[in-house]
Amino acid sequence: MVVADGYDLQESPLRWIPFLAVFLYVYIEISIFIQVAHVLGVLMTLILVMFTSVIGISLVRNQGFKNFLLMQQKNGGR
């Protein structure tokens, strides 16, 4: 894709920034997970991950239900 000034966006190094950002995020997250596993132990780390997952799921469900009720109120209870 060539823009009006002749700059080719497909050959731009900027197109790699989103990929590198996601890759860097995943790398940092896995590195932190491994460090926590070294400090706490594998079993405790897995328990911690499961615990935070359950909390996250309950928060998402709670917020979704609150938004559903709010939407019903705004629609006049229909």
C-alpha cells in the first residue's frame, strides 16, 4: 500500500510494533510466572492462579449481571 507521498506502509518497520508489543507482554508475563513459581513453589503458584481466575470470573459475572439490570431499567423494564 503506497500513500500519496510515496511512503510504502507495508515495508515500514512500524508494522512490527504491535506484534513485538504482544510478544514482549507474553514474554514478561511468563517470566514473572516462572519467578513466582521459583519463590512459592509450583503447587502454590497453581493454586494462586486458580484463585485469581475464580475471583476474575466472579467479578466478570457480577459486572455483567449489574449491566444487564441497568440496561433493563433504562429500557423501562421491558
